[in-house]
Amino acid sequence: MNLTNNKLAGKTILLVEDMELNRFLLQEMVRDWPVQLDMAVTGEEGLAKTVARKYDVILMDIRLPRLSGTEVTIALRSDPANPNHHTPVIAMTANAFDTDEAAYLEAGMDTVLAKPFDCVKLYNTLAGVLEEKPAGNNETETVTAATVSIDLSYLLEVGKQNRSFVGMMLHSFHESADEVLLDLDKAVRGADWSRSAELVHKMKFALNVVGAGKLDSELGRLENAARLKGQGGDAELEEEFKLFMHTIRNLYNQAGVLLQSGEWK
């Protein structure tokens, strides 16, 4: 997308996102855009950056460790001395239900950008809060499938056919999946369904990045079921999570094979 003559030129954007994979992806999306991107890894760091300088727009992940994106937004909206007191804040989440969106708007956020998103959707959202004309609609249809495999077409498109970028993203997914599988196995064995729901949510965007978006419906169902359960034994739910972990482990192994092939360096 050519934005050279667009009014987004020179705009400053603060991205507050704790997942390295997501930061890499968004950074690559705007790499050729005439914008200035600043990044924060935690809610505390993001809030500190809003105090230190003025931005034109803030991309705020919702699920941040310790201080959430919602809490950061409430803090800056509650402080008239903050130079970003009125700066547009875009909530980024893989869980954009109507009830959640209402809560984000109530906290002072301006709109919601549902994960996963592509360059056009990102631009449309930025343009919307900055009162620019959108570039056109590029909604994608969510499908469900029992089996999935890694599809690198999305990463190749976003990375402009840069194979080293795709390799970097594969490596990040490989590490993230390994970490989540260890934590999820512990949570499921301990019947900690609240933690299990958090971990499933954490994987949503990463799975879409590597072309496994067909799992979206199943992920949403598992996450909601786990949140409703909260704590306590549930043999049926445990079995469903074990099947899900088996699928993630297959994708983890596929990523490992692709990395070992040496084709993505």
C-alpha cells in the first residue's frame, strides 16, 4: 500500500504490545509507511511513554501483563496533564465481542481493531480515528476446520516476499508455541480453566499469522467454555484441551521442520 502522499505521513504511532511476534508483524506492516513507530512492551512502559511525549495515535493491546491496556487508557484519560490525554487509542484484541467492545469504549478507547488484521485493515482503522478516508474494505471470512497446517502466504505477503522475515516470524511462533504448550499442560492438569482460557487467547493471533486461522471458531469456543468453568475438574473439557494441544504441537513441529530446512534464512 503506497501512503507516500497520504496525510498519515509524519504521524507518530505508539504500539503497546507484549508479544514479540505481534510487534514484529506490525513493524513490518508499516515499514514502508511514512509514519514514526514507537513501541512499548508492558503497560507500565506504555504509560510512561505517553507521559514523556505526544503521539498522534496509540495502538493498545488489551491483555498486557500487570497493567492491562484498559487500565493504561483509564490512567491517561484520567490525567489532564498527560500530553496524550485526548490522543486516539485503538484497542487491539483477538476477543472483540460486542460486550468487550463496549467496555473498551467505556474505558476511553476510541475503537477496536480485531486480530488478526492486514495492512488495509490497519490503515483503515488508523485513518478512521485520524479522520482520514479509508482505503477500502478487506474483511476476511472466518472458517472452521478439523485439521490445519502452516500456510506462509500471509507472512510472504506482509513481508513482501522477504524469506528472512518469514523465518524470523516462524522462529518466534516456534518459541511462543513451546512456551504456551508447557504452561497450558500445567494449567489443564491443575484444572485451572481461567489460566487455560488466557493461554488459548494468547495463541489466537499467532496461529492466524502462520495461516492456521481455521482454528478461530474452536479457539473461541474453548476459551469461553474455560472462562465459564473457572476452576474444578471437568473430564470432557480436559479432553478437548488435550486435542487442542495436540493440534498446536503438530503446528509447532511443522514450524520446526520449516526452520531446519534452511529455506527461511
